[in-house]
Amino acid sequence: RQQMRTPRPEIIESLREGFPAGCRVELLRMEDPQAPPIGTLGTVIGVDSVGTIHVNWDNGCGLGCAFGEDVCRRIDND
């Protein structure tokens, strides 16, 4: 993975509001050999200071969704 720039504080805050701890997400894209399969569901643990959405994936994987690189969508507020 290439180095990504740290998002502005307002983007971090927006991510934290949109992906609060405990919400459910679905993985749409992750370019990592250790990534769970696309479509895997999980529960958000939190969002860190660089915008990574940390998730406990239902398959046991612990990789977070990196801001600007990976994509997940919230599924418990559709």
C-alpha cells in the first residue's frame, strides 16, 4: 500500500459520525492480500486519527478500511 495523506480534522469527524462504534458495515473494496472477501459484514470498533475505520469482520479478520483507499458502506441505517 502506498502512503496516504492524513485527512483534515473535519473529515475525520465526519467519518466518526457516519461510522460510530457498533454500527454494521459491508466491505465493498479492499486492495490487500489479507483482506476479507468483498461483501463481508462486520461491526465498527471506531475511527482512528488517520481516518481508518476499524472493523471486527464477521469472518474474524481485523483489517481496517483505510481512508481514500478501501471502501465499506454502513448497512444498519439503509
